[in-house]
Amino acid sequence: MTAQKRHLLWIVPLVVGLGFGGWWAFRQSEGPRVDALSPVRQPMVQTIVTSGRVVQRRQSDLGAQISGTVAEVRVEDGDRVDADALLLRLADEDLLANLAEAEAAVSEAEARLARVQGVGRRMAEQALRQASIEAKQAEAEFQRQQALAGTGAVSELSFERARRDRDQARSRRISASLEAAAAAPEGSDVAVAAAALSRAQARLTAAQVAVEQTRIRAPLPGIVLKRHVEPGEVVQPGEALVTFAGDGPLQVRIQPDESNLAFLRIGQPALVSSEAFPDQRLEASISRIAPSVDPVRGTVEVDLDIVDESELRPDMTMAVEIEVGRASSALVVPSWAIRDLGSDKPWALVAEDGEARRRDVELGLEGDDLVEVVSGLSETDRVLSPTLPIEEGDPVRLRRPRGAPGAGGEEGG
């Protein structure tokens, strides 16, 4: 082999190697080939998923206004009762004795008032009539004695006796008149007796109220959900003795985190399902949002009305999904494509003109896997995954575009 041929044998591979190396370096300067996705438009619904329990609209804990010892419990869990039915009773022996005394005092006061208004008044009126007759007779006798005294036909002693009798008769008539006035319906004796009766009746009412406070009654027809005490236990005012549910519509009560409060509105639709019937989803809507937040748990109480409650029972555990937002044509990307999601300044990394660039975005509805982009991205943008080892400003080459959020595909280039 000539020297010229041997020279060519090593020059050709060198040229080929240098050419390939230059091509590789050029391609590397363009950046790595990476996947990207494009935002797409589609209907989107944002929901809050939580759990709750079935409650009666009129469910409440019943307690006593006074402290005492439980003397009797007349109901069991699940008992149906009528309005005003006696559920339990506290010890009341001393209060019943006070009640009996108050009843006797009222009877006595009523009798005294009756005497004043009846027999006493009649006797006073009769005494007044008699005193008036006697006063009239005494006045006539005095006038006769006075006329005779002028002629000297009667002695001075007889005349003075007639004067005295007249004056005494006048005094008796005045006294009888005052007594008759006092015994009249508007008189002072009647007023005193009536006032005494009023005081006795007030004491009786107080005694009746005290006795009734030892009775826990059903406020309306309903069902006893749970009795919390047994006979012999000492209870305090306000302590829950019986959990009671009045007849009426059932509701589902939930306690979502207070962070969801901004999304909740009266009338928002929801779907609920029970553990007993997990495949049966019932329509519901928010009917009440509590005006305050539980400071200990950081939750807010929310009630939902159920359209068809026929299969529900009080205290059932329910899964609840509340629709808090809906868009017929939302621009969406997978949640993982947004960086700093949940912060005040979310952003995305997009491929633009062969380079990775940051785009600040404004978000709207949020689903389980997707998020709505209100501004900052368009359907033509190519969003880079946060899992790629690419930072803002790095060169990138795209394969073919993805057709939908989460779908595979590359952009040629």
C-alpha cells in the first residue's frame, strides 16, 4: 500500500468524526428534545368533597334550667312521642310542698275577697240604712225639743239629751257610710283583699314554674334520638339530657374547612350518597351557612336540603359533593403543570422561540386533576413539565405537541 493511500485511511475517519461532532454540538446548543402540552378548552366543574350526617331540621339537645337529681326517665332511644310528652323528671318533693302551700294561700285569699265582696258588703249596706234611719229620727226629735224649749215646755236637760242623741246618730251614720264605701267593689277593703289574692296567685305561679322546671317535655311531636342520663345522676343547667328530633324534613349537615367559605353560597347544588346506598346519589342544595366559624376546629357548619329523603335516617353518614363553580368552555391544563400552585403567584414554564420562559398565570376553577387558566396562557402555548431538568432561559427543542392535557405526544423539530 502506497503512503498516499495510508494517509487517506486515517484522514477520512477524522473528517467524518469532526463533522459528526460539530453536528452534535450544534444540536446540543439547541437544547434537549422535550415533551410539552397545550392548554385545551373543555367544560369544567369545581366541587368541594366532604362528609356529613343526616339530621332533623328541628334536632336539638334538651336540658334542664335548674340543677338536680334525675328521678325518672320515661323514654328510650328511638321512642316516638307526642308534643308535650314527659321525657324525664328531676327530684321535686320540696317544690311540690311549696306548690301545695301556694295553692292553699290562693284558696284563702279567694275566700276572703268573696266575703268582702259578698256578705261584708251586704252587712255594711244594711248598717248604713239603719244608721241613716236613726240619724233622721234623732234629728227630728232634736228639732221638736228645740221648738218646745223656746216656750219653756221642756227642761234644759231634755233638750241637751236630744242634742247628744242627734250628734251620736250622725257619727254612726258617717261611720256606716265609710264602711259601706270600703266594702263596695271599688272600696279599700275589696282592694286590699284583691291585692292579697294577686300576691298569692303570683306565688302560686312561681311554685308551678319551679315544679315544671323539673320536667323535661317534648317541644313537638318527634323521636328521641338519644337519652344521655339515668335515674340518680346529678345534672346541671344546660347539660344535654335528651337529644330530640322533631318531625319534619331531614337535612345533611357538614362542617367543611373555613378555607372553603369563600366558595359556598346559599342554593348551590350538591350530590349526596350514604354508606348504606353508595350508588344512589341524591340531589341536594345548600340551605344554611352558619354565621360564625368554630374557633377550635376551624370549620363552618353548613346544612343541605335533600330532594328525596325517603331512604335517609337520622345520623346516617353521608358523602357530599358540592358544585361551587362551572364553566362551559374553560382553558385548562393539568394541575401539575402549574408551578407554585396554591400561592399568590402561580406560574408556568413554556417553550417559546427555542427557549424556556416563565409565564405568570391567573387561575380560576380547580378540579381534582385540572385547573382553569384565566389569563397568562393560550391554546397555542407549549407548557413544560416541572419534572424536566429545565430552568427559565434554557434552550429547548420540542417534539410534536400534545393534543390534550395529560395526553402523550411530541412536536417535531
